[in-house]
Amino acid sequence: MDKLTKILTMTLVLLLLVTIAFPSSLVSAASGVTFTKTTYQTTDLLNLRSSDSVSSKKLTTIPKKTSLTSNYRIGDWYLVTHNGKTGYVLGQYLTKVVSGTAFAKTAYQTTDALSLRQDASTSSVRLLTIPVKTTVTSSFRDGNWYKVTYNNKTGFVSGAYLKKVTASSTAYTTTERLNFRTAPTTSGALLMTIPSNQVVQSLSVSSNWHKISYGGKTGYVMGTYLKKETASPTVPTAGTADYSGSKMYVLIDAGSTVALRASASVLSGQITRLGRGTPVVVTNNLHKTRGFLAVQTADGRRGYVEATYLTLFQPSPANRPLIVLDPGHGAYDPGAVRAGLAERDIVLSVARQVAGLLAGKVDLTLTRYTNDYYPSLGDRSAMANALSTSRFVSIHINASNGTSASGAESYYYKGTTSVQLAQAIQQRLTGYAGMRDRGVHFANYAVIRGTQAPAVLAELGFLSNASDRAKLADPAYQARYAQAIADGILATL
Ligand SMILES: [Zn+2]
């Protein structure tokens, strides 16, 4: 290069650098906006221009579906670099590339006061500050940035200051029936009444109002009616059972069909429809009452079926009475916990045995098949209501603060068949397992109130009573409870 060319080249390079660093000063009179570096994809063939105008020089053409990054724009013109050329493209042909991962909704507590930012970056705009020890939930993260909503603002927080809320952290037992409210005041709207002797997880406390999660809802209760769980500081971890690879069957009325869908959404296209009893192999998921399971049909078609319509128990070709068994609690909600035993685990074991005893005689499904899943009370009823359910039995175990209360009791909400079913089960729980008879009672429990079919909630015994607990933990007695429930159901069909 001769000297002049060298100077000209240097000038051009400098000009280009200045253009990149201070684009608005040279390229346009309109003021630009600097923002967090964002990745876009082009939605069409797109001209890269020397400035923010369609009349400016075309530098090159960028192919469709090219990834571009930008952190500066003037109006709808985005400053980008493609193949070494820097210029402007029209934003209407760019779509934001969403990076990140969706995951099961998880509760976290903030370990420090924490900035909620508009984007997943420390340089992004701060929307507000979340106080320390606040419970937030997230189901999406980008790197270590978690998407959360707080005070009606949605943004990202750094995962470095989030601690997963674990079931064992602050368990309390309700000492009486307790009003569960939307706000930490007696004038807060009532979400529900929590029965006594329920284990709840306190997420935070302020002025004697505990923020808790219960029955799939988050709200507030007064601390006056909570007693710290001291009997067993360690809550047993839920056993998991992955149903991938299992054969499940379509459970729907004879003559009806269920959609096999292209994706896990009721809005997605139908690949085909599956009739009652069609076997499918679960390919990638746990059984969840709500939501979809990925499955493969015998003829090799892969798709998604709503989990409500799948059962582990093969239905008969024609309709038989359908029994929906509901093992109480699940996952982060262990129910009553004493001496290292959790209600959640025992009632699932009993429910599975009830199903084993009834299989072949009736049609069957469970609201949860695993211990790592908590269907909300509404989901449990919704599952029964989506099917032609004949009987619904929710299985629970009691606990009290003292150790003297003992025995079995059964609850109904409405209808003579529910009363008869409660009596038939109660009679056998006391007879087969020698439980003290606490009787059959009306109760306004959501799970039996929300279910249209005749429904009963059975409390097998008290985990807080040594003699009952010995039986509840004993596999031989679990088999007796199961037989009592199975026979009680059959007696009323
Ligand atoms: Zn329970």
C-alpha cells in the first residue's frame, strides 16, 4: 500500500469504528436507544443498510433465519453486524430468540434483597427490589437468571440469591379449623377452611400471619392456630416412580375417543383418536392428573394424550363401574408426619393395593400414581368429573397434637350413596383392622364437595397415636385397610 491508500484505509477503519461506537452522532439525527444485547432471528430476506433509512445504501442482503445480535436501535432500525458488515435492518423482520429453559414450577425464597430486572442481565433495567425472605415461584430460567413475578411485575432475578423452598423447612400442624385467607388480615377473602391436624408449610411470617401453601393455593393464616412440627424434624423424601416405559390404557366411555395430539396442548393438531382401552407406552413423563403424557401407540405413532384419560389398569371393552381412588397429599405436601412416617406415602401404598384388589372387577384410575406429584384438590375432582365415575374415595390419615386420639372415621358431603359408601367403608375399617370407630360424618372437604360422583374421604387412623401408627406402618395392616376399602366400594355398587 502506498501512503495515501494507507491513510485512506485508516480513515475508513476509524470512521467505521466511530460509526459503531457512536452511531447516532454520525448516521442519523434521530436519537437512538441502547438496550440489553439481544439475539434476534431474521424472518425474511433482509437488507442491511448503511443508516436508518430505506433510501440509504444497501450494504448486503441477509438471508432468512439468520441470527443477529443488537443492543442499539434508532426507531425501528436495529444496528447489527453481519459477515463483517455493520449497518441497520428493519425490526419488523426480526423476532426475538428466546433462550432459556422451562421447568416445573418451583418455590424459592430470596436469601437477600434482590433486584428484579427486565431482562436476564445485570445491565438490564431494575424494575424493583424484592425483600429478603420473600417466596417467589419460577418455571423458566435463562442461565442462572430466573423469571419471576413480584408485585405484578415480571422480570428476572439472579439464581445466586434464591433458595429452593423445601418441604421440611418450616412445617406446622394446624391445631384447629383455620381460616385460610388471601391477605394477612381478618378482612382478607377466605380461600378455604383448613381442617385441624393438617401439616402446612410456612413460607414466611409477619405480625403473626404466616404465608403458607395449602391445597395448591398460597395465602395467609394466623399463627395462633399453628404448632411447629416437632415430633419428626425430618420429613421423609417422597419416593418417585417414573412411569416412562409403562403401558397405560385409554380410559373413556365405550364408543368415545380421546385425541392423540401433536404436542402437549389441547390446541394442537390431532394425529388420530384413540378408543377406550387402547394401550399406549409412556415415553417420557410421569403420570400427572392434569397435563399431557407423551406416548407411543402400538402402531408406532407418537404424540400426547391428556393424563386424565390414561390409567394403569386395563378397562373392560364395555363400561363397568369406574372407581377413582385418591391418595391424599403428595410431593411437597406430606400430610401428617410422625416418627419418620408420612401420610402421603402410606395412603399411596394403600390406594395401590385397593386398585390391585378391585382390578378385573371394575374400571379404575388413581388421581396420582406417584409420590412426587401433588394434584390440587380441584384437579382431583376435575379428573373424576371428566370421567363417568361411579365412586370416588379419597384416602387419608389423621393426626392430632396429643397422642390419645385414635381410630378411623369416614366423611361424606352429599347424597345417600355417599353416606352408604362411607358407612360400608367405615364398618370394614373398624372390623378388618380393629380400628376404634369414630363414626361417619358430614364434612365440607373440597375434594368430596367438588366431585359429582358419590364421594367419601376415609381417615384410616391417627399417625399421632402409637397403637394406630404401628398398624398404619405395618404392611399386613395396610393390606387390611385396602381390603376394607375395596370391599366397602363393592358393597355399594
Ligand atoms: Zn390427609
